[in-house]
Amino acid sequence: MDRKEVFVLLSRVSRISAWLLIPIVGLYIISGYSMVGKYPFNEIMKLDVANWLHLNMDIPLVILFVLHAGIECLLRVKKFLE
């Protein structure tokens, strides 16, 4: 596997992690608003479900964010140095 294939693979992983971040961030925001009862989000999701989601989604959120941001920073530095 040469360098170009590695960067293509990293680019694909970055895109996949970005697409996975969208629903996770959305659920994290909705569950947070549902927990505090702000806006009508507490009618969308029960308090126990919102609490479970909000407490258990922080690790996947951080892992995907660090993965996505790290790969994108690496790709941008590579592009800048070329």
C-alpha cells in the first residue's frame, strides 16, 4: 500500500466518521434538551431514554470527533506542504 492509497483510505474514514457524527450530535442535542425540558423535546423523548442516551453517547461522540478532526488536520497539513 503506497502513500496515495493510505491518504485515500484516510479520506474515506474521515467522510464516514463525519456522516456518523451528524446523527450522534443531533441525538446528543435532542436528549440534552429533553432532559432539561426545554422546548418541546421532552415530548419527543422520555426522560429515562434521554438520560441514558446523553450519558452513553459521549464516548462515541468524542472518539468520532477526534478521529475526524485528526484525519482532516493531517490531510490539510499534507495538502499545505505539497
